[in-house]
Amino acid sequence: MDAFLSRQGDPAYTSATRVFNLASPARPALAVTARTVEDVRAALRHARAEGLGVRVHSTGHSSGGDAPMTGALLVRTQLAGQVEVDPVARVARVPAGTTWETVLAAVAPYGLVPPHGSAGTVGVVGYLLRGGISYYGRKVGLAANSVRAVELVTAEGDTVRADAATEQDLFWALRGGGGGFGVVTAIEVALFPASTVVTGATFWSAEHAGRLLPVWLKWTQDAPPEASTSLRFLNFPPLPDVPPVLSAGPVFAVDGVVVGTAGDDPTRAEQQAAELVEPLRAVAEPLLDEWQTTSPTSVLGIHMDPPDPVPYRGDHFLIDEPGEAGTAELLAVLGADSGSPMVVSGLRQLGGAIATPNPDGGVLNHLDARFVYSGTAVPEAGLTDAAISAYFARVRTALAPWDTGRTAPTFVESHEQPQGHLDPADVAAVDRVRARIDPTGLFAGDITPNASAGTRREQW
């Protein structure tokens, strides 16, 4: 065995297999942390020689949605190098393994912003190639549409650059195709100007959710594209980083971002934020109110994503407009008196540019739904995996009339949950690209369920 490959029990194996979701550990036969392109090639040579499939991750945030890695060689991409920013072209080249907090710090001095997610610890490559729903998405579209080039090593060890002019079919398939094409070593992402945002969150006792939820839903129907928000039902345990007022009982929260145009007076963005928050404040006195005009670097903190790995189980699907009946069902299964065991559950606003097909985008270039539903629970004493699964099923049954049958890949937290984001014709076209780029199926185990004819299964 090559010296740089590691097995279970080795410190290097522990480092390479580290994931963010501790309830979904990665247990491959062999693992390596790749710092260079040559490291990647060496790992692939060994996998081919030993007949091992290859799996790939960077920060491990998607481990809940990954298939078991038994008998595989895992490549953890932590490519050396800095984020390279071209402020004139408004593009950043990002080595695989780099997180959003690093990219945001690199581009901020230029008054530019990438279409990043809500957590700074998430890896850039996986987020972008799985679609990515940014707080700027209603303004600029799915994050995958901002990808300008992808550099990868193929199953045969060849280095390939895919962009709008070179390897066009591969470039199309990479952006939302479900993986299985090779080991991505770098990605180029377009940036957009934004020097000021209005961002934050407001929290109420969940007893007011029955009056607050309809107000938020009505606002989303005509919300400006500059605004992206989410509502959440929170059941926080007492934690050092959580204000005591938010762990005293079930909480209802609305958070989001309103982005202003670079160089403009922030008054318009502030007015748009007020049109959202003021009607909600009029319904009930908030427990905590944190909206502010600030720089884009503050956006990563508003969603209160945990900074360190934790064990959790999640479920997710996309829904259409719930109306009065759907609103009642949401409150029944998520509200203060629902008995929900979920720490966090709720809706993320879609629409705007996210719903608009992009002719220059990849196979996944828009999402035709009104909201992302997601729920997260933490297995602990008195709350088994079986109990969590049963509650997930209860929510699915309650919201079934509004379930689109589709999912957003970056929100999938379970390999076993119903999922699908591509039409059958797109799946077939992506498979043809895979057959060309990986004819022996070295990366077949790395493909998202229902993103390939070889991994399709019946939906629940």
C-alpha cells in the first residue's frame, strides 16, 4: 500500500474521514488527504490497481446524504493554495477544500460577494456543484449558475478544465449532475458587487406562530428579489452560545438578508427589510431582534449554524404555496403544541432568480418550488433514530399535498430519504457524460441517488 494512504486506526485516517455530521461517519477501507493534484493521481492509481471505488469529500458536511463507503478509497480534498481573486473579471479561483468563510474574507476588500451559503465552514466545491441556495439566490439565481470553470482529475489521472468553451458537456453535467465525474481540485466562481446588506433575525415565543406565519407567507408572495428569508421553529437546549431567552421554550424566528447595490445609499434595502419585519413586530413583541445594516461578512452568522461537528438527522423536500390548509398543517406538526422533537425546522424562501431557468447554467439551473422545507433532530437519550424517523414521516404525511416530489441537493441529510432533482431526460444525458469521462465506473459510488439510471430507486 502507498505510504500516504491510511487505514482505520491511523491518525491520518481519522483526519481524512472527519465529517460534520457525527451521526453519519465515513468508514472507507482506505483514506487519504490530498494536498496536491499529484496526491489525487496517486490515490486514483492505487484504487484502479486494487479494484476499489473512489469517494470524495472535503469538509464532510454532506455525509448524511452519502452512501456507505465500505470497500472504497476516500479522497479528502484539501488542495494547497490561496483563493485567487480577479476583481476586474469578478471571478475567484478556489482550491478544493476551501470553505466559504475563507473565500468571503478574500473577496470582501474588493466590495465583492460570492453566492455563499449560510454556514462559513461548508466547502465551496460541494456546495456549488450541488446547486447551492444562497441568501443572495433570489437576486442572482442558484449558486451553481455562478460557476465559471471546474478543474478536475479524471479516473485515468488526466487533468481537465471544463468551462463554457472547453468540455462543454462535462461543464453542463458537473453543475448539479449529482457527482461521479472525477476529483475536483479547483473551481472558479463569479462574484457580484455588494458593499452593504441589511441582515439579521427576529425571535418570538412560538405561541405567536399562528399569527406570525401567515404574515410572513403573505409577504413572500410579492417580496423583492433582493430579499431572501427563512422562518424557523426552534427548540434549543441550554447551550453556551445560545442566549437564554431562546432556550427557555419553543421559538419562532424569521431571518434573512436584503442586499443593496454596491455604492448606493442603503436606504432602499433598509426600507425593504422594514416592509418585512415591521408587520411581524406589530403582531407580537419579539424576544430578540437583531436586524442591522452591515457588511456582507456578517451574513454568515445570522443563521446560527453550529461551528463544530454535531450528530443530527435531517429530512427535506420542496413544497408549493401551502395556503390556509397547508399553513394549518405546518403549525400542527411544527408549532409550539406539536410535540415536535426537532431542534430546527421550517421553510426557506425560494422564487425570484432561483425559479428562473438559466440558459447558460448546468443541468440544475433553477428550482421550481415556493419553499424549501427542512427539519433537523439530534439523537439523544429518550429520542431514538426510530422516533425521529417516525416524526419525519408524520411531517411528510401532513405536507404531502404540497410536496413537489423534488429536493435541493445541498439540503439532503439522509441517503435513504426520497430525493430527486433531475428529470429523466436530464439523468440520461448526464449518464452519457459519465460514461465518457469515467467508463469503468471508478466514481459510481459517489453519485447522488436518482441522479443516474444506475442509482435510481422508487420514491417513498
